[in-house]
Amino acid sequence: MQKLNLNQVLSQKLSPQQIQFIKLLQVPTAELEARVEEELEINPALEEGREETGESHEEEVLPDNYEEEKKEDKDLNLDDYLNDDYGGYKMQGDGNYSPDDEEREMPLSSGTSLSEQLISQLNFLRLDEHQRTIGRQLIGSIESDGYIRRDLEAIINDLAFSQNIETDLDEVEEVLRKIQNFDPAGIAARSLQECLLIQLERKEHQDDEIVQKALVVISDCFEEFTKKHYDKILKKCNLAEEDLKEVIHMITRLNPKPGGGADGLMRTQYVIPDFILNNNNGKMEISLNSRNAPELRVSRSYSEMFEAYDKSDKKDKKLKDTVSFVKQKLDAAKWFIDAIKQRQQTLLKTMQAILDYQTEFFIEGDETKLKPMILKDIAERIDMDISTVSRVANSKAIQTEFGVFPLKYFFSEGISTEGGEDVSNREVKSVLQKLVDEEEKRKPLSDDKLVKLLNDKGYNIARRTVAKYREQLNIPVARLRKEL
């Protein structure tokens, strides 16, 4: 039996303008220009250009029921558009750059990928097409850190099925050995041990006694070396303690990741700060680094279409459809510009709150001056949601006179002291790092001893917390920090 029920539901939905704002808020300066150019391409009503002189008018925001009103109205209301000034909008917060400065490009180092460099070297070898195909397959199997971790038998199968190349293990290993002679040294190794051996074998002075002893240590005592069982190495390789020190010094200077970065690119990427902080005679001034962002405005030429429509026959369906399309694009352009305005205001408001909270650090640059601060502390100060502060802090950085810092650097949990005060865990990490740096390397401090020393300094901290901080600082356990 059919029934008709009436239910009342209360729900919240984000408007298109709010979604636009959220997306722009989490975009860092390095990606903002690309995002703006994308919008310029898809919206002809948005254009790049300097702000024209004249009075500025507040941008119109569409009502929530715009879609319904558009369907109901048979005749478009053009008054707001005919009388509106489409004067420009300039990106604000250009730091200390001159308004006449046309150079907006930020320095980005260019370079080729690791794979491209290896292919280039492969082409210099006198190989036939069959061997060159094997070489390209091997280079394609090299991971971002420079290692080949796939089994060679699997690579042989790939060649057979995808390239229709019949080969065997001996031929693949022969080509692999040629690739292992490429730069950077150690590339295409199948293990850390092989990587270190390749680099040692490519040392200029192969007849050097220390080089030969280092080869013996890595070949015969690699496991003992990784576990720092130096006593076993001394006995097994019949080395003097001074010679072992030189061998260890040589080996530790080798590159364990010849592939370079995590993305396999052999290049340097400069960090582009989103904020610039200037200390003007003790007064801290924050500005947005919007040098890569063009000046934006809504196209004035589109108003001519409305004027033509206002004077024409309103019954012309094609013209009416055209004007409706133009109106939609103008509204989208206004939404985008308004979202960028909101982005700038929110970024500056959040950064100012962080500056006020961590004033001592920004004045002196001393890490121990950082106060415990979480997202909620800033959200309450600026009367915004925690998620908004999180989006601002994500992938953003500030340039100070002490260096460039990611905003996440200033957020940390608190650790209580004997005096009942809370200090930033960054201060505790700094003290922990100093204790490890100053320890006797023959007898490095265990986590239990580190806990005792930190407690003696007034920091109430547990052993598991010390272990967590040590791992975050990339400090190995005491056994692996031992030196001769």
C-alpha cells in the first residue's frame, strides 16, 4: 500500500563560492600562478591587466537561489550589469616589490630526470638495437633512489612479453654492468652492499691501501659493518684500529642513494615563501608574496553585449542565450576574484595571529623561545574553524631574517617542566639533539640515560617519548651511534 510522507531535513551545503575559496586557500604561492592561468583560459570574462583608474565598486555576490531565479525570470535584469563598473582588481600583498616591476617569475632550477640522463649515457655505448632495448628496460626498472630491486628474471620476462625480446641472464647482467659504470657512481645497484662496492671500485687510486681494505670490509664483513660490530671486523679482517677508522671514514662518505631525490629528478627546487616578514626597527611587518600572481580584473568589454541586448529585440532567442552565457561567465569571474580576496585576507589574518603568538621567536630566532601552539590556539584567536587554519598552515612557508620556515614548524605540543610550565616539544628536541651531539661516541647514551639527563634538566618526559623524538630527529639507537 502506497503512503505519502512529509519529512523535514536540516542540512548544510557549501556554496560554489565557498568551495572556490577552500580550494584556493590550500594552494601555495608556487602553484597559485598556474591556478590563475587555468581560470583565465576557461573564463573569457576574466582577464589579466593593470587596474584602471576610477572609483572601485564592491563586487556583487549572487543570491543563494540564483539558479531558481534564473529559471523563473523570462527577461534578464541587466540594470546591475549596465551600471556596474568593471574596473580592475589588483593582486594585493606584493611584498616590497615595486608596482612597476614587471618581473614576476620566481627562481626555479631546471634539470633533466635521472632516467633521461641514463638514457643519454646509454646512447654513447656501442650497442646493437637488441642490447639497447635491454638497457632501456633496465633503466626503466631503476627506482628513484637509484636501485634496481626487481629480480632480473622478472625483467627478462617483461622483455619477452612486452618487447618480444628473447634474452638470458648472462646477457642482461652484461648490460647491467655497463649501466653500473654510468654516473652517478653506484647507480643501478641491486643492494646497498653492491652500491658501496661500485663506488669503491671507481675510486681514482685503486692501489691505495685504505681503498683495498674498505673493499674487503664491505665484501666480507658487510653485516658486521651495518651493526657496528667493530671488534669482529678488527679480528676477521686483521686490521689495526687506526686503519679501521680511516676505512669507516671513507665508507661513510659514499652516497647510499645515488638516485638523488624521491621524484628521481636531478635538480634543485627552490622554496618559494608565501609570506615575507620584515623587522622594521622592531616593528614586525608581514606581507604576502604574490609576485607570481598576475593582476586580475573583470572584462569591461562584456558590458557592451548587455548594452546591445538592452537596445535590441528581447524576443531574439539566440541573443538572449548569448547574454545568459556571458552573465554566467561574469558571475564566475567575480566569484574567482572574490575568492582570491578572501584567500589573501585569511592568509594574512592567520599569519598575524601566529606572529603575535610566537613574537619572541620571530625577534630572536631562538628555537627555545617557541611556545607550545596547536591549530586550536590560532583558530580561537582569529575566530575561524580549525580546518581553515590547517589549510593555511599546509604547504605554506614564511621568509624571515633567520631563514625560511614552513608554517607547520611553529605548531608543536607542550611538555610540562618541574616548575609547572609548558614548553614546546621543539625545545625538548633541541636539547635532546645537543645531548647526542656532545655524547662520548665510544659510549653513546642509551634512551634510559637520555631520559635521566632530560629529567635532570627539568623536563618531565617518558622513555617512549624520547624514543619518538629521537626517531623524528633521525637519530639512530645508541648501538648504531657507536664510533671507534
